[in-house]
Amino acid sequence: MTESNKSLNRRNFLTNLTKVMGGVGGIFAVIPFLSTMLPSEKAKSGGAPIEIDVSGLKPGAFKVVEWRGKPVWVVRRTAEMINNTQEDNNILSDPKSLEEHQPKYTQNKFRSLNPEYLVLLGVCTHLGCSPLYKPNSKTAELGFDWKGGFFCPCHGSKFDLSGRVHKGMPAPYNLEVPPYYFVSESRIIVGKDGESA
């Protein structure tokens, strides 16, 4: 092989190597720009819908996640909890959920798409405290007529297992139900109305 052929081969090799390295560099340069197109954590917490996996949630259990800087509760109700869902106008302030604090598709006694799963914003409608989940019925603390639900220890407001406020409480209305839908039996999207609505 002549000296000029060696020089030409070397030049071709270096030219091709430069093109490959330039292409790789270009890809790495584009990645930060592509990542800016994804919603930031701040945007997600600012209102972007979130997905909740409820596959590990046992009957009677309670899960808390955050959406828009507020706690979202998901309760998987037992058959007994579903049966204890009251329709008593004498106990509940808004038993039929007529006030606009839930999507139309949850305007029922269970305040949910599926009676087994309750999805609520965990913020008391009185002063914005976070009530406690008190699923056990007939307790000395809450009374022997208590059928389970949520209790706000700050000012004593009581809510049933559908998040409906009891009469005579400081809280003026039922706990809010956010927009949500099921994408499967074990996955819920909160923050957006869906096809199951």
C-alpha cells in the first residue's frame, strides 16, 4: 500500500469518526430540550392529573396521595361499610349530595363511580384541616350511633363513609370529590374526567 493510500484511508476513517461523534453529540444536545417538554414536578403538583395504583389496597384500608398540593384519599370500602352508608336525612346535612362539591357522576349516596372505592379531597370544608379516617363503628370517642367515616378533631366535624357532613357540624358542606376515572380495575386517574364518567 502506498503512502498516499494510507493517508487517504486514514483521512476517510477520521472523517467518518468525526461524523459519528458529531451525531452522538447532537443526540446528547437534544435530550435536555426534549426533557423540557415533559411537565415538571411543579406542574404536576399544580394540577396535572395523577395516577393512583390501588391494586395493593385491602378492603377497609385507606391511601393518601397528593394532587394540587392537597391530600387525596382513596378508601376501599368493605361490604359492611357499603351497607352502613346512610340515607338518613335526620343525620346528614346534604345526604343526596345536591350541593356542587363533586362531579355529577358521583352524585349518589356512595359519592363514587364504584361503591367499593371512595375518592375524596382530604380537606375539611370548615377551615381546611385534614380529618382523620375513623372506619370503626360504635366507638366511645364518636358515639355508639357512629357508623364509621371521617372526624375533624380541630372543630369536631363528622363525615360519613361517603364524605357527607353530619347536621349541626362546623363544616358547611360535604368533603369534595375530585374529578377522576378508572383506567383499569386497579388504576385511577385523579384530576380529569374520563370515559368511565
